[in-house]
Amino acid sequence: MQRLKVGVIMGGVSSEYEVSLNTGREMLKHLDPSKYEGIPVIINRLDQLIEGVNGLDFALLALHGAYGEDGTVQGTLETLGIPYSGSGVLSSSLCMDKQLSKTILRHAGIPTPDWLCWDSMECYDTDAARRLGYPVMVKPNAGGSSIGMTKVNSGQELRNAVLKAFAEDACVMIERYTAGQEITCSLLNGKLLPVIGIRSLGEEWFDYSAKYEQGGADEQILQLPAATAERVQEAALASYRLLKCSVYARVDMMLKDGVPYVLEVNTLPGMTETSLLPQSALAAGFTFSGLLDAIITGSLQERSCRQGTVVSHV
């Protein structure tokens, strides 16, 4: 069988550049050499993407944040006729915009914490934040990896947190803090993988260091009560469908009094050594190589179905 030329696209232009490089290195390390020829493609401009994918059979996306996770790269690859991993342009754009995705989920009856969104400091309103109720989480509307994110316990802390978030994005979300069990639900080809519970071992919430430093968090596969497990599965699958996700995604939630509150949906979740999706897949019986194989195979099938063609080399 002829090996596929798989370009691992990493880097990008967002604040998650280093996280993307770590994801890309892990992917390259674990690609099955009997099936794939892994080729690193590091980019920080769109023209580098166009040059880097020339001659590739498939683009394995290791990008995070704006430009890589918001549909921009996906749209470029579709124009070039290069099949790529994960969700398409529409889903990528929807999930990257927390305000838009939460609005869709709320409209469909999926529980999600109350929130405000401000497009500039002219919208800054301490009374509106107070009515939302402290504590709140202040975050870039289109950011990830908890970069620019702050837990705010009082009005005195709000302004600096908002300015910090605006340094990362043109739109800032102020979201009511939900005290409870943080969980993450990974989905692969439309099926829910084992649910992971998260507890930060340093800060009181799952910040950047807890996510990416060894020993930063306690992450365990959860055995939830049957009724709670059913509600979690329903919320995860409904979010995946409503936001038009395909192949794989990760739905982050807070579990409070047996009710799962969806925080966000990640269309290109991290794939580093400490990342949650590989942990969840391992609990379901997938090696890292097997997980990548499932993502590539599923993505080729997804792209071929949308184009009305048949994939013959998988």
C-alpha cells in the first residue's frame, strides 16, 4: 500500500503558537510510518500554507486559535483541493466564536452559563457584570488554552481582567462562574469517548499551567451515575451536532448538581503529551497512533462525502 504524504500543519499566528508546535511534534512522532509519510509544515503566514501543502495527500491540522481553528485554514485548503483533518469551515467558525456558539446552544435548550460580551471598553459596564453575579470568568471571546483568562471575584478586579482579555481579542466574554466538577467530553466520529474529570492542583481553576505542565492537574476517567451520564452524553452529542462538528471534537463542561453546563466546543483540541483527547481515547482502547489513524480515515471519508467522491486509498 502506498503511503499517504501527510503534512502536519503547525504554528499559526495566534497566542497558542507554542501549544500548536507541541501538538504537531506529538502527531509526527506517533504517525504510523507504514501508512503515512509525516511532513512538518510550520507556518505563520497564509502564503506559507499554500507553499507547504504543495504535493501533499492530506493536511493533519495541529493548529490552535485564530487563523488555524476558525475556518481560515480550512477554507484555504478546500480551495486548494487538499483534504484536511477535523471539522469544516462552518463548524470551525461557529465553535471559535464563544458568543455565537453559546447563543446556538442556549436557543436549543442546552444549559450554558449566563454571559455578557463586550466589543470595546466603551461597553464596559460594572453594573451589568454585578447583575450577572460574581465570581465571573473573563476571557477572550475567540481565544483558547486559557490565555488572557481571569477569574474575577469582585468589581474591583474586573477592569484589569477585561483589559487583559482585550489584549488577546477584539471581543471579551464575561461568563458567570459555575462552581462544580469540571469535565471534558471527547467525541470521535460522532461517538462519545470516556469522560474525564479535571481538578487543578495549583490555581482554583483549570488555567494554562494546569493544562500544559506535568502535574498541573488531576485528570481522571469518571464513572458517573447513570442519570448524570445520560445527561452528559446528550449534551455532548447535541452540542457536536448543533455546531456542525465532524470527525472529532472536545466539549468542555461544568457539572453542577447533576446538570452539565457546556462551556465551549473545541474543533481542534490539543494533542500534546498531557492533552485530554488522547487520554480519553486511550481509555477507549486507542493508542495515539490508532487515534491519528481514525482521525485521518474519518476526515478523508468526510471530505470525500462532501465532494461526492470515493476515497480509494484508505
